Amino acid sequence: MRLGTRWLFGASPPNSLGADVVEAVRAVEHSRRAEIPDSADGIPWFWTLTWLEGRPVCELDDGTRVIVSATGTIAITSSGEDDEEDDDSWMS
């Protein structure tokens, strides 16, 4: 069993993440930087890392996820994108 963690938007991701996942997290942060000003409403945004069957799932406070499928493919989803699909459909 692996324990997850949280880290601040823009801070260094955990060392347990592979370079490809870190690259995807950084891409999300780069694209969202304008939407999340540093002093927005005084409430910082965080990433939450959990592990599903040994694969990382990184979720931003707005519901954006960086996930690694069983085949090793990295996907970035936004909240609402997969609402109509089965919750486990991304694992195939």
C-alpha cells in the first residue's frame, strides 16, 4: 500500500512521481496559471496524490486529474469531462 499526499499548486511534486507524470502536472499548471492567481481569494490550490493499483492519480482542487492508465498512458481530464462515463472507464 502506498500513501498519498498533497502539495501546493506550483510547488515541487512528490519524488515518487515519474518524470512523465510530473511533466503532465506542470502542463496543467502552466495552462491554469492565469485562472489561479497567486492571491486569488487567499485560498491556495492543492494537488492530491492517491495511488490506484500502484498507479498515481493526481487531482487538482478544481477536479482536473492527471491519471495513468493500466497501459501506462497518461491522461488529463477536467471535472465534468467524464461525468457521463463509468467512473472506471479510464482504467482500461
